[in-house]
Amino acid sequence: MTGNGSAPGGADGAPDEMGTLYVVGIGPGLPHAMTQRARDVIRHADCVIASNLYQEFLRRDGTIPPESRTEDAAATDGGAAADSSGSAADGTVDADWTPGNVGTHPDGETVEIVRSSMGQQIELAREAFARVRAGQDVAHVSGGDPNVYGKSDLVYLMADEDGADDVPIEIVPGVTAALGGAAMVGAPLSNDFCTISLSDKWRGWEEIAEKLRAAAVADFSIVLYNCWRDYERAIEVLREHRTDDAPVAIVNDAGRGEAGRNLDDETYTLTTLGEATAHDDEVGGMGTSLIVGTHETEVWENDYDRFLVTPRGGRDVDDF
């Protein structure tokens, strides 16, 4: 089965009065690390749904208006995002929509900014469907990439449950922590790799451990997400099938520079699988990822720093 229509999300056949729901990956969140597509979608959306942290990042280059150009939606025309002429996007306001703030760009274009929080995801997805049906373009912001432990699956599952097959949906990709972290530490993912989340919110530990064992046996380079949950147990499982001298990178806030929230901004530490748990103070929170190398991964040094390199298929320079 294939999608029909040339527009992303298959929105070619959508009625003119219908908006689009964009699930936008913004990578680490800072403007310089977003794709141009992500920035354009957010900049011109009628409604942006984003956490307080991502709102802060998006204000840095005017992707959304600064707080000085933002006011409570209740103090404006009732909350509907207005277009550049000052009229509401669809002429109507739904009193049940989450109250947000209305920001005004220097060119007069306005956007309603709604705060996203972990406990509201179902309600915000439903509200996004309603806004799109009312004619709004909605940018639902997801850190990293929406398809890598992000929000894209929730949107599709909610659309299925709510019968929202009339709502155009487009996923806008972003740089996930695995790729941002790999770039920081060199070339650790140049051969086959996988990502595994250590969050047991939806999966029990035994299933997570089974995946860890399978990845270790298959000799994948492994990127661990949600390392604040049971990373020590994960390391012990990997040590069952991988030697203690396998290189490991502990990466914090990849791509965030001095705007990091975990420890001392954007940092990484190179260690080994056998010594990884001795660096507990460097596993700072949700912004921490661990990159576990294979038997082919090597530590490479130049005049400036140390890096990890995993050759593709074990090849060397002559193979090129």
C-alpha cells in the first residue's frame, strides 16, 4: 500500500478550509540545529504547542515571538490565532481549547502558543485535531525526531481512536540525540547501530533486557536513551555479551552548547563498558545518552581531542 498525493502527509486532497497538523522535530531545540523546514513550519503556524523549555529555545532567533511581544490570549480576541490582517484564522473561537498566549511577529503575523506538558498529551492531540478542522495550521513540537521516542506515534494512535482520518498530518524530521551525540564524539555509528530506550513506562524490564542482549550479540553499536532509568542494569546486561574494553561515550545535551540542562552544558566523556557505571555523576538526566561501541570501535586522537570511530564493515582506507 502506498500513500497518495505529492504533499507531505498526503494533504493534497484536503479541503481548502482545513489546516494541517505538523509534528515538528526540533532536534536539541536550538535554532541552529533545526532544519529549515522545521523553522518555517513553526514560524508560520497559527498555533504552536511546545513545552516551556522549547518555547525558550524557539524565541532565541524569533522562530516564535519574544515574551515582550506576547500576551495572554484572554486579553486578545479570545484566543484564536490571527492572521496578518488581524482576523482570526477561521473566525471562531472554541472555549474548550487550552488557553495560551498570543505572540506577534515583527511583520504583524500572530501565533497562539500553547504550553505542552507530559500529562496533557492526549488532550492536546485532540485539541490539535479540532484546531486543524477549524482551519488552523498547528505545529506540535517534539524534541529530537518525532519518530525516535517522540510524539508521532501518539498523534496517529489518537487520530485512529478519535476517527480523525480527515485531519492532514505531516511529520517534520529533526536531529535525534543518537546522531547529535555521535557527531560530538566522532564516528561511532558508521556501521550498523540501534537505539534502545531504558524507559519502562510501557515496556517491562525483561523486554528491555532481551533487546539489550540481542543487540549486544548482534554486535550493533548501541545508543541508550532515557539513561536516568536503570542505566547501571543495562550496562550489566551488555557486559554479559560484550567485552569490558568496548568503548563507551556518555553524552549530555548533544547540540545544546551552553544551553544544556543536565550538567555542565554540552559534554561527553569517553570510558569503557567495564568502567561506565563508575561515571554515575555524569549521567545527568533525560538529556543523557550512552553510545556503546563494538569490538571494532576504536578511540582515535588528534592534536585536539579523543573520538570514537567504528569502521563501516571493518573496512580500512584501501577499501575506498
